[in-house]
Amino acid sequence: MQRSFLIFENSIKSPETLKRYKYYVDIFIKFFHLKDYDIDKSLQFYKSFLGFKIVKKDSSSVFLSHDGNPPYLLALSETKTNPTNQKHTGLYHFAILLPHRKDLANFLSHLLQHKDEVKIDGFSDHLVSEAIYIRDPDNIGIEIYRDREKSQWEWTDDIVRMTLDPLDIEGLQKESTQSWNGFPVNTIIGHVHLHVSNLERAKKFYSEILGFKNTASMKGALFFAAGDYHHHIATNVWLGENILPVNSELPGLDYFTIKLSDNTNLDDLIHSLNDSKITFTKLENGSISIFDQDRISIQILND
């Protein structure tokens, strides 16, 4: 099932604002392509612990989905460069959205049974969602979360309230209904959270150029969305503003994809990129490849 967030027009009050936010997304992030230092070890983690299934393999990558059928959510490829402790812009975490609270409860029980085998970053209640944070064998951040009903989200004009409250682990555990057997049907990629070097530049790129609405902020972080979602993209400067640019040889994010809605003309977006002097590359499949202000790679799809 492809979840649609194409209801952005209803949340915008003025024609001037509507004109500014003229780009929309349908599925939003179609998939992530990650680079791993030890792909066999990583694949074991994503398959055996998380429960991803292989869709296909080619000479350089393995493509995964929740059930082994397209569309895939994740691709893994191998890099020969060792991880370092240097601070770079790039991926903070990618977020996998589960359809129901019971699914998150099932995953929580699974995680606690294997807590000595997996690096756990924490547990949070964000008011709009409940989230569990872990890391893969290459220290890549992963958020597993579920959304509360939209009727429970608190909006003031176009700003949504989000918190960093502790997760009710005991209460969540009580809702577990079965052993974890991998991701359920309707699991999607929910959002991406990025380390950047400057929030104002990030806001200009993701909001003014790509057209996402700035829906929330907290100390050192900005959140952006299309439609009436809480956020599809988050950016932070929690590593500092003097961090190194993306190193494409290191383990981490290779690129992520954004799928445009049927209402969006790719040519219009290209004009916006040209006006902003953003370099892009047209790919064979008709999509385009761009970099944000910190050299984070994005592919924009129009199919």
C-alpha cells in the first residue's frame, strides 16, 4: 500500500504561501541506498534481526522489502573504507513506519529479547509518534516507529507540537500480540533525519527550493513535511557546524529517493533548481539526481 500525503493545499491559508509550496510528494521516500563495510554482516542483521526479505541482487547491491516483493524499501552495497570517528554531514537516521501500535509492541518485545546483540540508542514519545532507536552493524541509525492518529496531533497554525518524552515501555509491551516475524504489510519508509552544517541553508534548500513546509523546530533542528504530516525530512546541527562534508567512501547513506506526486511536473521543479543554481543530473530512468547544501545525495522520481 502506498500512503499518500497529498493534501497539502488544505493546510495552507494564503495564496502566496500556496504558490511557494508548489511541490508535493506521494510516497515521499521510496527507498534508501546504504553503504556497508561488511555487507554480509549487515545483510544478516537486516534479514535475521529486522526481518527484511531479499527482492533481488545485482553485481553491486542487494535490494530488500518487507515481504521479498517490489517495491523495495532498502538497498545495501559494500564499501571497502573503514568507518571513522570523524564527524560528517549525512545520515542521522532513517525511519521505518509501522502501521499499528501492536506492531511496534511486537518489535519492542523482540528487541528486548536480543538487547545484548543490538545497539539501542533509546526510546522516545514524540507526541505525534512513539519511536525506538537502534543502530546497524555499521553504526547507521534506524528509527522504528508508529504514528498516533492524526486527530491526536496538536497543531498551532502550520506548526505541529512534538516532544522528547520517555516512551511508556511497560505499557507498550503489554500490547504485544505475537512474536516478531518481520515487518507487517503496509510498512513504509516514514522519514529521513540528516546531519547538516547549517540550519538556515538547510531550510532554504528543503523549504524554499524543494517546497517542503517547515512544520516544527527544536534546539538545533528543523522539521519539514509535505501534506499534513508531522515531518518527512529533519535536519540537525547536533554534531556542530564545522563538521566535514559527506564522504562518499564511508559507510552510511549513499542516497535516498523522493517520489513526486502525479500533480507535480518535474520540469517545474527543474526550473526551480535552475533558478536557484542547483546542479542536477538527469538519469536514464527519467528521474534526476541532486545534492543538498551539504552534498547529501537525493534522487527525485516522477513515476
